[in-house]
Amino acid sequence: MMTDCLALMGHMSWLGWLMPLAVLALLGLGIAALLKYLFTSTKPTTGASS
């Protein structure tokens, strides 16, 4: 299966290599943003807030 995937990526020239890298980069950024959202504690605000 890996050889079929690499052959298809090679047949599509640069776009075949750009698309999986872009998807992996976006997935990594999404996971990093989710982890940051989950593990950063929101400090309670004191005083008046509008």
C-alpha cells in the first residue's frame, strides 16, 4: 500500500507531496491548539469586568 501511495504522489508531481504535508501540518497545529486550550488554566478575574 505504501508503494502505491508513493507512486501516486510521484505521479502528481509537487502537488502530491504538498497536500499530505499541508494536511499533517494543519492537523499538528489543531492538536497543539487543542492541547493549549485544555491545559492552560483560566485565572479568575477579580474586580469589575465589562
